[in-house]
Amino acid sequence: LEAKEEFSHKTRAMDVMRPRKNDPPLTVITQDSMTVEDVETIVTNTTYSGYPVVVSRASQRLVGFVLRRDLIISIENARKKQDGIVSTSIICFTDYCPPLPPSSPSVLKLRSILDLSPFTVTDETPMEIVVDIFRKLGLRQCLVTHNGKLLGIITKKDVLKHIAQMANQDPESILFN
Ligand code: ADP
């Protein structure tokens, strides 16, 4: 019993977050350099409920979080109703979208669907605290950072699985909230 308690004490956000070691990297969207087609490919090839938006892949600086369903609806609408939105249109989540050469297609501005302050914890945060935050704030997901750089994501289901593992129980049997 003591060993188990000690283990649960020492589990940190980095131990529960995705991606795990050897997993492919987190699927992110960049704030102003992906095309409509790039984002449609991501949405088609993955089933995640949402995607962190970062300044650039190289920087991994977090800008916000965008829900999959909002992306799908906004792109679909823009393609139907907004003049000049095509596969090669750049999607821009920033306040100010840099001007492009006159020959380039219209920019699709999606700042309005971006959650600008997604909840974040550092990778060292004890899972006890993360679980508490999920419960108290009713979070669906939380992003994990290290020195201000985006490292991973923990969803409500990840937290439930973690709790179940700790308690050695079936996740279905645990009441959340
Ligand atoms: P759920 O955990 O409810 O199934 P998701 O479908 O969003 O929700 O996530 C499935 C798994 O993928 C989770 O373990 C989560 O940590 C991870 N995940 C969520 N979003 C991303 C992402 N953008 N990139 C990589 N992994 C992700």
C-alpha cells in the first residue's frame, strides 16, 4: 500500500500526457502558415477533439486551442460562402494577418474559433493537482508545457484512465464530477 501511495504521489503530468515516448509528435496547427488543404488533411487523418495552435512548429509556442468540430464547420462554410477561399488559401489565427502577394488566394481568418487561453500545466505538475484542476474546473483537456514550449496534452479520458490505474479499477465504474 505504501509503495502504491508513493507511486501515485510521484506521477507527474509528463507521465500521463500524450504523446508518450516513441509516439508520433503532438498534432498541432500553426497560427499563420498552413493552407486550407493542410488543415483539412489533419482533420481527415486524425480523430482528436482539438488541436493546439502554435506560433510555428520550430518554436512550439502555444497560441491557443481549436476544436475539431469548429474547424470543420468553419472551413466548410468558408468554402461554400466566402469568395476566394480555396485549397491553397492560408488559414490565419492571428489578430493581424500579414499581407500576401496580390496573386495569392484570399486568407481564411479563423481567430474567432480559437480559444486563446487554454488551460496549461507544466510537465512537472503532480497528477494529484492535475486531477484536482480537472474536477474543479470541469476541463475537457489541458495542455502541458516545459519552459513555455508546448509538450503534450492530457484529456479528461486520459485523467480517468490514470485514476483507474491508480485505483486499479475499471474506468467505467468511476464517477467523475
Ligand atoms: P479522448 O481522450 O476523449 O479520446 P481525443 O480523441 O481528443 O479525446 O484524444 C485521444 C487521445 O489522443 C488522448 O490520449 C489524447 O491525449 C491524445 N490527443 C488529443 N489531442 C491530440 C493531438 N492534437 N495530438 C496528439 N495527441 C492528441
